[in-house]
Amino acid sequence: MVKNPFILFKMAVLKQLTSKEAIALENKYGAHNYHPLPVVLSRGEGVYLWDAEGKRYYDFLSAYSAVNQGHCHPKIIDAMTAQAKTLTLTSRAFYNDVLGKYEKYATTLFGFDKLLPMNTGAEAVETALKIARKWAYEVKGIKENEAEILVCENNFHGRTTTIISFSNDPVARENFGPYTKGFIKIEYDNLIALENALKNNANIAAFLVEPIQGEAGVYVPNDTYLIAAKALCETYNVLFIADEVQTGIARTGRLLATCGNCSCENKNCSGTPDVKADILILGKALSGGAYPVSAVLANDAIMNVIKPGNHGSTFGGNPVAAAVAMAALDVIQDENLAENAYVLGVLFRDELNKYIAKSNIVKLVRGKGLLNAIVINDANDSDTAWNICLALRDNGLLAKPTHGNIIRFAPPLVMTKSQLLDCVSIITKTLKQFEH
Ligand SMILES: *Cc1c(COP(=O)(O)O)cnc(C)c1O
């Protein structure tokens, strides 16, 4: 008979928890920095998730677009477990025999000279900001400590103290000051605001932008915005930094939303007005959701400002991350996920638009590829979107409201057409319950 209470506790932890027990544990022992939808997930495969009681759901969030390749993709998990059994971490104090292969693979695929490996999206954003500032002082010739970086209103770039310093989400900022200086906010999708900011200030180092504002509610800018913004940045010798942590890796129907001259072969890319970032930030689906992997890519003229000791991370560039990222990028290409996202995205918006034409509860659907959102026809502070997500859950589909009364729909890109149509029918059936 075991008496030690800690051993009893450990035995209890090993047994399969019910959903109720799992939620109670998180509530009591975990910090309350999230407000999860009440569903407890215990298994995933492809486009599906299963809860602790064995009920199956379509995943329509994909861990905020980290799981583009689908849950537990065998090719990614095989690469991860094989590498985990061989070598997991050396730190960058030494070389490892996987990182260089991955750096060559990713720079060739995305069309940049160099890659700087990190772990999370926020770290990669921080890295890009540091590179841009250093470039401003050492290459552009801005006076020390005077560089400024343009950012957009309603941006989301992560949660570090510097990043929240230039957020305008009060919940993300409140009582976390003093804030980091050196950022100027301008309106998103407004070229006049960008040009005014650039022409009146010689201290601008960079313009940081999301090709689509995901967290803000999937705001897709005007077709010409990114290309014209990049041209303005070139005119004023300002770095164009694309935060593609959410839009990248095939999510919007192309390998990147700012594809430039990358070497993907998605036929839907041709004919689209195109732009290539000076600094590209990737994360989330760079690992297919198997492992935290992020990266910053740039050409030598920019990346070479970084010298030994300037920047680093114990885990950044570890062999497991490198092996996982190569497998995750293989899957994107082998399974034509950019094209699939493009084709299914068009179908999804067409189908939802047919419903919306006679709906009181949904105002519109917008998005690109499989990054979409519906705007609910109710006050911004009402809980209608939350209640719709609860009903979607009951009907077997998981989605989460984003800012205001907006529901983001971002399934794994390995979805088939018939699965997508099945999901459309779950969504429209659920929305019908809320019509008035
Ligand atoms: C999720 C996200 C981040 C932050 O990534 P973390 O891995 O959560 O730190 C940064 N930028 C964008 C656009 C994101 O969607």
C-alpha cells in the first residue's frame, strides 16, 4: 500500500483524466493567461482531434496555423523521433551536423542568403528588430539610439515586453510598462500614412508588417498594398520586414504571402502582384506544430551585421528543430499544400457566401487560402461569437473567436474537398441556430 501522498498523486496523474478533471487541474494549478474553449484534447491525426472522452472534432484553428501539415504528420514525427534518439541539443557553442543542411534547404526554398534560427515567433520578431536596428546604425548611418521602426495599428507580433510596447491591444499592454521606445504606429493598409511617416523622418530603419493581420481578425489588405509599401521602403532605404509567422508556409494559398522569387512551384502564384521582404520572419508551421521552430531570413548585406556574441539562443538551431523543419517543409511541397489551400479557400468562401446572402447573423467572410474569418452581426462586446464556437464544438468542429465578434477558420491544409464540404455543412447548420 503506497502511503506517500506525492507518489499517490503521480499515480493519479498517469491515469487518463476525464475532461472535467483536466480542466479543474489547469484552473487550479496553471496561471490563468488564457481563456480556453471548454474542450480537452487528447489525440490528433490529420484534420481531426479527439477529446478525452473519445469524441472527434474537425480542427478549424490548427493551433493558430502551426499545424498546417495536419496533426502528428508521420513524416514529421518520424524525422523528430529519429533525430531525438540520435542527438537533441549541443548548443551553438559547437557545430551540429543537421543545422547547416536545414539552413541551406530553407534559404534555397525561400530565396535568401542566410537564416538565423530561433524557437518561437516572438523571439524571431525580436531578432528581426535587433537586426534592423543594427543595420540602421552600421549600414544606413542613422545616429546611435535614434532608429525608429514603423509598425501597424492592430498588429500582433507576440508577447515580449518590446513587442507589446508597440501593440495597441489594451489587454496585452496594461500594467506591463515602462514600454520600449523607438516604434511608430501607422494605419494598416494605408499607403499615404506609410509615405507620410517615411518622408518626414530620416531615422526610420524598418517597416514591420503582417501580410494579412491574423489575430486582429484576418484583415486582408488591398491587392496592391504590400507591393507598393515595399516600393516605398526601397525609395527611402528602409527595410521591409514581413512577419509571416501566421501567413507563411502555405496557409494563404502560396508558400509565403510575400513569395518574391522563392522557388515553390504553386501555379496559383503566377499573375499575383508580388513582393519579397528584406527580412522574413517564420514560425508556427515551420515545424508543422511538432516542435517550437522559428527563423529569420535575410540576404548577406543585412544579416552580416550580426557577429558572434551579438545574439543567440540555447535551443535555437538545435538538431531536432532542424530535422523537424526540413520534414515539415518537405510535406508542404510533396503534398502540394499551398495549392490545396488556394483551391479549398476559394470553395470555402464561395460556399459561405451563399449562406451569408440570406443570413442575419453573419455579415461577411474574408480571407485568403485557408486563413479566413467570419464577422458576426452583433455588438463587438457581445458573446455571440463565443456562443457560436461552443455550438460548433457540440457539432464537432473547433474554432475560437478572435478580437471582437470575429471567428477565425483555419483548418489544417491537408484537408480534402469532401471534408471541407462536410465542415461547411457543420458551420452553416450551427449558424442557423443563431439566426433571428
Ligand atoms: C503567433 C504569432 C507570433 C508569435 O509567435 P509565438 O510563437 O506565439 O511567439 C508573431 N507574429 C504573428 C503574426 C503571429 O501570428
